[in-house]
Amino acid sequence: ASNDPFGETLHSIFSLVRANFLDVDRFVSVVGSFVALQFLVALRPRSIHFFDMNRCQIRWAQMLCELIAISKTPQQFISRIFARSVA
């Protein structure tokens, strides 16, 4: 869950796209609910840094980023997350 009002994340992403502010040097976000992944659909950061008070959350984020990096399609990513084919 996120503390942002409904639609706020989508509005922010559209605003970044409209302003053509997609290439960024560094993307920094708390792991939390991992709402940051939605921003990474539009942004092209040179580096990504996640932080959290909970070390397990950071490890979870690292694992998800690795799975995203090795997955060629969203279906392949979901298949790896659930350890079964979704195709």
C-alpha cells in the first residue's frame, strides 16, 4: 500500500513524460511498498539506489531488480516470481 492519494503516482509519471524528463543520473527511493517500480517503467536512470530500515526489504528489492534485469518480458518476470509458467 502507498500513502499517496489514488492516481498520484500515475499523474507524477505522466508529468515526467510530458516534460521529457526521463533520463536521470540517479534514482533513489525507499523500498517500502515498491511503488518506485512504476516510475522505472518511464524513467531511464543510470543508477538505482533503494534504502529501507528493514534489511530484508533491501534484499527483496535487490532480488526483484535482478529478476527484472534477466527477464526479457513481463511474462518471464512473473513466471520467475511465482516459479511457474504464466504464458
